[in-house]
Amino acid sequence: MTDAEWSAVRPLLPAPAWLEGKGGRPEGYCHRSMIDAIRYLVAGGNSWRAMPADFPAWGRVYAFFRRWREHGLVAEFHDRLRGRVREREGRGRSLRRGSSTRSRCGPPPRCRFPRAGTTAGRRCRAANGTS
């Protein structure tokens, strides 16, 4: 993570409770190394347990990721960094409404045959009344 990216993301991170005098134990890992580890996994498509030794333990990285995701920080990180890239390329900071592929996709089609283990042959025989 570059220093410019870190400066965009850093204000979004919650302050540890022990820094605010609320008690608790100091965190053992830097937030920047946690974000670097998460970005490494996303970029490489690796599994959590395949985390290299250069990063913190996979369990701690996953715990931070899960906590940040539950609070909506992961989406906010993405949006903030995407906005920076768009500005650098001379485009608007945000996407136009309706230009997202997610908004164009409708709900998934309903399955006509919801029973598990149903094959095409069984469906045809059942529909034709043959056994």
C-alpha cells in the first residue's frame, strides 16, 4: 500500500479503545499491515490459511477483516480508493447512477425444480408420467 493510499484509508479506521482510555489491551499488529495482508489475499485469490509468514497470522487478519466488513469499512475503503483512481484518470469521483453492473442485474432466476438430486431424465419421466 502506498503512502497516498494509506492517507486516504487511515482516517476511516476506528481508533483502538486503549488509545481512547476505554481500557483493553494494545493491538499487536499495525492496521496498515492488516490491510496489506487483505489486499494480498484479494489480489492473489489465496485462501486465508495460505497467508505468507511475512504477514500477521491468518486468524488475526481474518478477525480484523470480519470486524471491518461488519461495520462497512471494507466497502468504504474500496470506494475511497476507487475515487482516487478515477480522479487521477480525469473522470468523476463517483460512478453515475445506473452504470454499475450490479444495478443492471436482476434477481437470480427461480429454479423450476428445487429438489436436490433431480436430473434431467427424472424430470422428463415425471413430466411425461412414465416410470
